[in-house]
Amino acid sequence: MGNDFKLHVPDTISVLKSLVRDSPSVSIKARDDSPSPPNTTAITLAAFQKIVEYQPEEYTITVEAGAKVSDVISILAEQGQYFPFDPLFIDKDSTIGGIIANGYSGPGANRYGILRDFIIGLSFIDGQGNHIKTGGKVVKNAAGFDIPKLMVGSRGSLGIITESTFKVFPLPQAYKTILFRFDSFEKGHTALLALGRSQFTLDALDLDSKGTLIIRLSGQAASIDTRIQALETMLGSTHDPLSRDKPFWQVPLNLQSYPKTGLLLKIPNSPTAIAEIDAKLAPNCPHRRYSIGGFVSWIYSESEVNDLSQSLKELDLSAQIASGDTLEQVIGTDHPKAFYNRIKQALDPQQKFIALYPKTPSST
Amino acid sequence: MTPFLEKLRQLYPSDRLYEDEARLTPYVSDGLTVFRQKPVAVVMPLDSDEIVATLKLCHEFSVPFVARGSGTSLSGGSLPIDEGIVISLNRLNQILSIDPDNRTARVQPGVINAHVSSAVVQHGLYFAPDPSSQSVCTIGGNLAFNSGGAHCLKYGMTSNHVLGLKVALPDGEIVHLGNDSLENVGPDCVGLFVGSEGLFGIALEIQLRLLPIPESFRTILASYESLEAAGEAVGTVVASGILPGAMEIMDKLAIEAAEAAVNAGYPRNAEALLIIELDGEAAAVEAEFTALSTAIEQTQAKEIRIAQDNEERLLIWKGRKSAFSAVGRLSPDYLVQDGVVPRSKLGEALKEISRLGSEANLHVANVFHAGDGNLHPLILFDGKESGALERAENLAGKILRLCLKLGGSITGEHGVGVEKKSFMPEMFSENDLEAFKRIRQAIDPREISNRGKMLPGNEAPALSHSGPHPLEQAGLISRM
């Protein structure tokens, strides 16, 4: 970005629509330090922070995309409710539109599902400047194409999210986070798989690269100690409590704020694949955390993007770049994008929004 | 059409290609029997290659097709298309693999919903979506219409239990969506495909997410003096911060019919019945049960019963799941809607439905998923009576408009299909529908894949009275 960089702050939907219509290239600037593609009209949704509708008894909340995630979490908590997908990276800048576009769900998503399982309505501006409303405001709805889900993880490549409705749940009465330390990564991984198949309904089930299981239970306070005893019986080992002032997702990899340097990757994978991933990435990636019951790997590395991409290709995996000084969005195995490309053509025919897969030629 | 049929005959032997009246007749309607349409032909592919070859032919000749499983759609979703063919997927009924450690199963589209859970029970796992027709409906249909069931508030719909797909697009191109994880890199294309009502092609292989069977259940029956009181009780439970696996309400007509049909042990003198089920770890369920009992005591329940063992629990559910066909037997014909209202508007909605029913001089029974505001008003009528079907349809339309007015949706789990597409412009703006159409045309430029469903535009075929579906008469399916 040069000296002529200008950040647009539209304050109405019609100004936002005009900006999209009148600009050859548009991007949403989510954070002050996020890299912006050159020669684009950079927009912030800082003027769109309203809570549009919140009736706690409905278990739904509708908010504008520029609303701060931390504010929304506080508003929900005042009514004894929460986002069960456990949004990540909730620093001062994190917005609702940002967590949808990036698809950030945390360890706590293990119990009820990830962000895409809780998004039920969404409005957005498409590449032609149309304001489109999809989904609904009730917890169950099967009318029309499920565009709210499509937008999760789209990283702004299909449209500018302006408003969204989420399903929310009652906040559990009590939480407890505990650690089970195993003497090898392999033993920890085996325990993770066994717990995933078990009847334990764990709020969070994560594994670190040393073989420590990080478990969070939630529910009625009266039941938690009994449930921990049952866990100890099953695992044949005793737990370490984690102190309250040290939130568990900071151990060992901090998923609460972006690292200042290096690359942070999100890799979707199957829980059994973790052993191979850990063995392959250990030499170049000092911090590795296997989250959401082992379905997602968070990997921190100071290596070159291309080297990491090559390692992922050898594992036949793709990764989303969560943070790092690069304009690359997705690295690793380059799966054919025929379906996505057709959707992109429908919603952004003039390619005004970012290209998610810059190296993939259109197949249509 | 002749050159197309000639090529189709080269693809299929005559025992898997139906062109004669007698063999086409069972396919003229699905679970929504008021619509009928004869297809040009029905084909029964045995594998993905045959499906792809069929789609390429349809694309070449611009012949529309509908993929069909067991034909239990309640919105006319699998109704044949004029001048089109039906691709029957019942022979693609293999569970391809089960991976207990990753809690997934890879299945073909013709696999029956309940067969997935029976195949994985030995691993302590199950497939969560449980539409009432689960003993006959197929995964392909569940996927196309994002089917629900009684446990959606806590566990979500079909969409929340599908991880990856191998899909044949309407022109025969094969694409892979999603992966083996709960998470994605890039947009959630699986999420878009699920619930697209067959407009994006045919799913050839489906990677399903499985859940561990809960360790413990607690099922409570509470009876009330009025539907409104039962609705208020749901509000009290919700406010107590407990998240039940299911919350269902039945009205007097439904209770009596279910009792007569399966003797579920429901209190017969109740005006309304609330079923609440807790599930999870034994210790957690017991603690929740204590909290739930306290909450229920604050409501005006006439009587509270608790299932003492699994047998009693299953009987309660048997009554609930058979309620619709049981009520249906009280009347020669019925229509069922599945509109959704905000939970706090349930009382208002039920009162208005009752008023509209009286106005139309039609009986309406109510059995519904109270936890997520998903109504299922069952409109009883006699199709042989002149004008009765039109009156019932008219009432159904008023109920859908009521749901929209109260801030809800025209469908919670049955889908739009043919039946509700004329209501789409009342739920979505022209702009929104235009975006749906652009996406549809990008995936299927010739609009051959289940043409005439979901998106308004083409006229629906005329209504006709044809009585219950043969499967329904046999007691195999119910409309919920």
C-alpha cells in the first residue's frame, strides 16, 4: 500500500453498494495490520456494529458484520447465553464478519459443532453491488440455498457480509478445564481417539505435540467432579487442573491473538491423520495443537510459505493461512475448484473481490 | 425425445429402464400425493458411471431429470418433471466404509437413513438426523432437502452431519466437496449443496459424520389443560438454561389418535402433551434432570410421567412418531405443512391456526417440534367432497403466510419443492431470488436438474386428489 491509501468507512448499505459498483477491486480491511492487496478500494465496516435483534428466549441473535465479537459475547453472557462454536482470535479488532469469513471455531466447538453449524442467516453485497438476504432468523429453516454456510471460510471472495443471524445456546452453569499428561505423543493420540468415540460429552478435546490432552467439561456444577472421576477411570491416569486465570487455549499455542511474526495455519484433517501430520511438520513447526477432537490442526511456523506448502502437499492436505505476512490465502494440495469457480462466477463475475485460489485457472 | 430415448436404451437394459405406463405409474407422485406427473422414463443406474453417462445424455439433449430415492418428499421434491426422466437411486444402497476412529461413514445416496445407524451401532455410534420416515427415506433425499427430525435444536439438521461429497454436476462433471474433517479450507460448498433440493446435480458418495450414542436418556411426559400452557412450559424450560435433546408437543386429537394406534400410555384426558428428552453422560443427565424437574414443577402441568426404562422411552417415541399417520387414519385425506415460527410466538401461532381452521370448516391436528418452533399442522379433509382440497390448500397457504408474518420460515425441514415455491417471493426479495437463480444457472446452465422445484418461475402441475401414498397406506411412512 502506498501513500495514497484510503480506508473507506461507508455508513449506509447504499454507500457500500455504490463503492462496490464503482470500484474495479474491493477488499474488506478487517484489522489494521492485515495485508491489503494493492490497487483495491479498502473498506471497513466500522459503522456497522449494531445488534439488530436479540431475543434470548429464541436462542438467536442478529448482528451487523462490523460488530466486535467480544461485545457480542458480553451481550450474550449478560443473558446467560454463548456462541457454542467458541470463536477464536477475539482481540480488540475481531469482528463478526471476520470470524465468518475466516471460519474460526475454537476447541469448545467439540461439543456442538463449528461456526457453520450455528449460522442461520446472512446478508451480503455481491460483486454487482446487490444487497442479498439469505437464510432466516429462526433456528430451523430449509427455504432457499444455504448461502450462510457457503460464506463461512470464503474470506471475502464471494461478497461483503453485512449482517448475520446465529443460533446460540444457554451458557453452561459450570466449566472445568483439566489436563491429562501422557509420556508420549502416540499415547496421547490414542487417548484422543478413544475419547472421541466414547460417550463422554466433552466441551473441548485438544491434544498438544507433547502428548497432553486438554479437556474442558461443562454442565451442571453438581455433576462435573463425578464426570472427571469417570474420565480418570477410563484413561487410567489422574488429571492436572488448569488454573482459572490461564485460559486453556493459550497452552501451548496461543489462539487468542495472532502471533506477531511467522505463519499460523489452520489445517482441517481427520483425527487419525494427526500422527502423520505431527511427524512430518515437527522439524519446521515448533508449535502444534490438535483441536476440536482432532479434526483441526493449528500449526505455527517460521519457515517459508512454499516449504510448508510442499510439506502439506506430501500429506495431501490443504491449509488456510490464519496469519502471516503473505497475501497467500490457501496453501498445500491444490484440489480442483470447479464447483467453487462456478459460484464465484455467479456472485462476483467481474472478480472484484479477492481471489481465494489465485493460481487456479477457471475451469468453466 | 426419440433420439434421446434411443441412446438411453443403449445405456440400460429393459429391466432397468421403464417406459411403459404400468411401470411408470408408481413414480407419478411422491409423499405429496396431490401433485402427479408422469415421467417419460425411469432409469435405475447401478453405479456412478451409469449416473454420469445418464446426466451427460440429459445435458446433451436438454432433458430434465429428477433423482429419486424412496419418494417420501412431503413438498413434491421428487415429483417427476414434464418431458423429463426419473433417475431412481435405490440400487445405489451400499455403505462403502465405516471409520469408527474418525466417526464417519461413507455411503451411497440410496442407503436408507435408519440403516446407517444400525450398521454402526456395534461401534457405539449413530447417525443423528431422524426424520419420522427414517425407516424408508434415503440419505440422498435427506441431503437434498436438509431433513430434520426431533433433535434439531441440539444436534442440527442433515447439513450438520455431512462432511464431504462426491457429486456429479448436471452436465456430468464430477467434483469433490468438503473433506474428512468437520472444518474446511475455503467456503463451505458442502453446506451450499445440502438442501439445494436436487438443483445442483446428484451426490454419488456421501461422507457422513457419526456421533457416539448417548450414555443416558431421561424422557419426561407432561400433560396440560391447553396447548398454550404446554407452549409456555417450553418457554420455562428454555429460560432455565437446560438444553434438552428434544421438546415435542402433541394436541388432543394427536394424543387420542396415537393412543388408539400404538397404545403409548399417554394421558388420554390431556388437551396437550409435552415430551422432553435429556441425553448425555449419566452424571450430567441426572443433574440436568433435577434442574428440569424443578422447572417443570413451576409450569401448570396436570400430570408428569417419567419413562422408567428404555422400553417405556421407546414407546413414548413410537407414539410420537406414529402420531401423524394415526391422525391421518381419522380422515380420508390430509395435508401437512412444516412452517416455523419464533418459539415465543408458538402460542399465538397455534391460536390463529385454530381460528383459521374453524373459518375454513376444517379440522387441524397439531404435532410439532416445540424446541425449534417447527409447526406441523395437519389439515384433515375429504378429497371426494367437492372443493375440499382447494379449501385445505387455501388454509395451508394462510398458515404459511402466518409463519412469515410472525418472523419465521415457510419450511423447517420438508423443503420448498413444488408445493411452496409460489411462497418464495413472500420470504425472499426479487434480488435474493435473482441471486439464487444466478447460482443455479452457473451450476446448471440448461436448468435440467430437478427443474421446476424450489425456485419460482415454472407453474406447478394442477392439484389432483389421489389419496394417500401407497407407502403411507401400508403404514411405512408418515408425513413428518
